[in-house]
Amino acid sequence: APPAKKPLFQSASRLDTFNFCSQQYAAKYLYKIPDSGNDGSNRGNCVHDVLELLVKPRHRKHIDTILAAKTCKTNRAVWKLLLAHARKNDVNDYENLDLIDSFMLIALKNEFLGPKGTSKIVGEQEFSLVVNQGGLSYAIRGYIDKTCVVKDEQGVLIICTDYKTSKAKFSGDKL
């Protein structure tokens, strides 16, 4: 018997790029041409990377100080990290830094550590899904930015969060 064919994993973002423009897909994923992005996506990358770290238990002490001060700028460790990411993404001017600071506050104020009853939070978790059913065969791989396990009198609820700053969520046919 021939060896089993390994599934070719794709992500929702890759499929969306391919459906939008096959040439853009080839440039980005096959030829690995760097994507220059724009200020909005570059700010989003900075915020995403730092939130990914803050969700870890050993870094949570920073959240309280940021929320109390209503800015990341007074938390030396977090602000230094944000500045490094902003420089790397070429969004380290005052206007972009103020927007990054406000995006961080919005994320941290809105149940960043989960709603009441959250018993566990996991950041940046990989998942994969292989489907071979009804003539369909596909494989999806992606990352869940944050997963909260919430327990209450009705049972257990899993909340999966995908951080978005300037990009719309998938809806309609894309979803």
C-alpha cells in the first residue's frame, strides 16, 4: 500500500489570503516575501505580543499597576517591552505609542483575566483539526490567543479569545 499522505495544514488566515488573491498568497506563504504591513497592523502586533506575555501567571503583577495608573507608561518593564516591539515594527513615534498604550488599556480593562469564575487561563495555544468526511478532506492549524475555563453553577464554559486591534473578525462566508 502507498504511504499515507500527510495532511497539508492551512490556517483560516492563509485560506482567506488565497481566496482574496492567489498571487498574494504565493508571495507571502510560498516565496516568503516579507509583508511590510501598515501602522495599524504593526501596532496590533506590538499589543498582541505583549498581551501574550501578560496572560502568564508570573507577569500578572504588572496588570494591577497598569490599571491603577491607567497607562502602561508607568510600568517600566511593560513599557520597555512595548517600546522594543514598537521600534521593531516601526511604530515608535508619539502618536502610535499613545494608541498602543490605549489599546493595551482597553484589553486589560475588559476581563483580560476572564470573567468571574475563571479557574484557568492559557495563552497562545496551538490547535489542529483534520476532517475526512462526506468527500471533504482538509486540515486546519491555528493558534488560540487566550483560553479561559469558567466554572459556575451551570457547569464549565470555555471562552476562546482571538486578539484583534485593527482587523475585522471573520463573518458571513469567511466565517
